[in-house]
Amino acid sequence: MRIAAQPFPLDLDPATAALIVIDMQRDFIEPGGFGASLGNDVTRLQAIVPATARLIDGCRKAGIPVIHTRECHKPDLSDCPPAKRLRGAPSLRIGDAGPMGRVLIAGEPGAEIVPDLAPIPGEKVIDKPGKGAFYATDLGPYLACLGTKTLIFAGVTTEVCVQTTMREANDRGFDGLLAEDATESYFPEFKQAALQMIRAQGAIVGWTAPVATILTALD
Ligand code: C5J
């Protein structure tokens, strides 16, 4: 099928596509989490939940595997570089006890995916210590087993974990399509710049398209 994407149409075969939903976790999206502790307005990220849910639903119906990632660390913080934990002056650091349990720690309520986007049985959930979902995870071998060639991306934040993962995927030979209204940043100008960077120079990182355009093609 052909997606009317930017900077030019993208041919996608659902049999060799997968959707990756990046870090739609309570810690980034709800008040009291890591994102809020850094001084961000989390309502911007909450706003993309319905569009992301529609994209997930459409991919499930089209038989496209849905993969979810969570940025989080082991309870002993052995996979959290001190440089990451100590950077900046957040009101809560990674591992500190907050309103949703220990911040960005696997198994804590804040590290869970928001209920409206919860994985269903059989869907792959990847806990990742870095910004990119390929780093220190089994995502690469998992996609090789699936025979995936094209990755559809959604999630937060556009210019950090989403763009980093798209770039990792691009270097590994995948075509990447970012769902424009199923991704968001705490900084609107960063989102727009990331979308432009991704599709510049003839899709140097990948393609972008609205959720409705992707769903029309999948239907
Ligand atoms: C950040 C992410 N921004 N998921 N994480 O720290 O983009």
C-alpha cells in the first residue's frame, strides 16, 4: 500500500511493518512524574493519547505487530549512568520516590504505559535504559525474527526518544514513518523542527504522515 507521506509517498507492506509506540508512560504524561519534575507542561503530551490509540487500533486490525517501549531503569540503578541521573536540577531524580512510586524505575506505577494505550496480551514491551530503543535491548533481534522492513513510529518525546530511535532504525536499514499527531514534545518548536529534520534531504531519516492518512491506507 502507498501512504501519502512527506516528503514523498511511502510504499509499505503490512506483512513487513511494525508499529513502535515510544514511552507513552505515566512518568512522562501525567502530573507528578518525571516529565513534570523537569518543569514541563504534561498536558501537551496527554493530548496525543486519542490519536495514538486510533493508530494502535488500526495497526492491530491490519495485523501489524505493535511494540511498546518504556524508558526505565533497574531498581538498583545499575543501568542508569550517573551522568543521566545527576544532570540538571529536577525536583525528582531518577530513582527518587515520587507520587507514582520511584521515578522511571521498572515495575513502579509511573513507569507503566498510560491505561488508554495499554499493551494487549502478546504484544512486545521493551524496557529501555537509553533514549534509543535499540540500545541495550533485544529490539533488533526481535524485528529480525519478525522480518520487519518498515517501522511506524508514535510516542514521546518527538525530538528525544522518538527521533533517536528513528535514527537508530535508519542506520540499521529500516524505513521509518512517524505519525505526526501521535507524537509530541514538551516544546512545540522542537516537534516541528524534528519533523522537518526527519523528512529533509529526501527523507534522510524517514517519512511523516498524519494518523488519518496512515489509517486510510491501512483500511
Ligand atoms: C525523555 C523520552 N525526553 N521518552 N524521554 O527524557 O523522550
